[in-house]
Amino acid sequence: MPPTSAGLATKCLTMLIKDLRLELRDKYALNAVLMFGITTLAVVSFSLGQSNLPPHLLGALFWIIMFFSAMSGLAHIFIREEDSGTALALRLSAPPDAVFIGKLLFNMILLTVLTLIITPLFFVFTNAPVSSLGSFIPILVLGVIGLCSATTLIAAIIARAAVKGALFAVLSFPIIIPLLLTLVLTTQKLFEGSGVSNVMTELQFLIAYMVVMIVGSLMLFKFVWTE
């Protein structure tokens, strides 16, 4: 590995470890996403009972819960730097690429924890077809990466705004609409009994979306972060 790549990887890892330690200490973002996700799922499931919902409603319900849970916690990674006054020191001590990749990895870990808790509860509470769970895992992985890659840059943009939470959701939603629609459609097909081979077009779109968002955000982040 070239020295420059090794140095960038080390700085990204350092950034990730710093954020994980801070999160384990105050647990703000983790509690926010878990409480919102579990509360929303519980309220909806108790309202609907154990009725057999059609696949398109199950898919929409799951990703709506994931979207709004993500909106409640993913922006905190940059807001915390601004509120604590460490953003300037971070700008001087770490390159923008390392900051962005470290924050992106942290958001992915945060949303992965939410997914590992919400997904089993969702299948239990809604009677979603368990036979589709194996095929659903690749969609979950791409969905988590897609949500994080589309929102990490937005979190940096709104970190210094006055109304952070509302602005984060408003700016993120138009960017995430294509991702959410594809995830809902793919989930519907899987819940209807289709295999992974029948959703290859959707999988290709999800992979392309993920790559475009990560590369585009990485290119734009240095301008957002240094302004």
C-alpha cells in the first residue's frame, strides 16, 4: 500500500475511533435512532395488529421507519463537532477526505446497529414472510450504505444552520427519493416470493446509486468542509 494511502487509512480509522468513543460515552445518536425506530415500529404494529399486510405496504413501512430513524440521528456526527467547538481543530488537523470517510463509516455502523435490531422485530411484529429474509440481507446492506452515503454530506452542510433537524430531513428527502422507491419496490418483490435473480435491475441501480453518492460526496466535501 502506498504511504499516502496508508496515511489516509490511518487518519480515517483514527476519526472513526474518536467518534465511536464519544458516542459510547454519551450515546446521543444511538439512543435517538433506536428509540425512534423501535417506537415507530411498535406503534404501527399495535395499530395494525397481526393482520397480513400486502407486500407493497410491508416494504414501504420498513423503509419509512428506516428513513425517519436515520433522519433522527445521522446528522449528529457533524452537529456535535460544531456544538462542542472542535470543528475548527478538526479542519486544521485532518484532511477533508479522512474526515468524510471516518464520519461515513461511523454513520454506517450506527445505522447497521439499528438495522440489526429493527429487522427481526419487523418480521415478528408484521408477520412478514420469513422465507425472504435471506434474500433481503443484500438489500439491507445496500440500503444502509445508500442512506449513509446520501446523508453524510448533507449533515456537514446543515451543521452550522439554526434549524438543523428539520433542514436535514428537508434537504435529504429529494436526494433519497430514488433510493427509497427502489428499496420499496425491491422489498415488495422479495416479500412476494421473488428471488435475488428477479431484482437484478434494482440491485444494479442500488449499487450505482451508492457509488455515485460516495464518489460525488467525497469530491464535494472538501468545499463544504473548508467554507
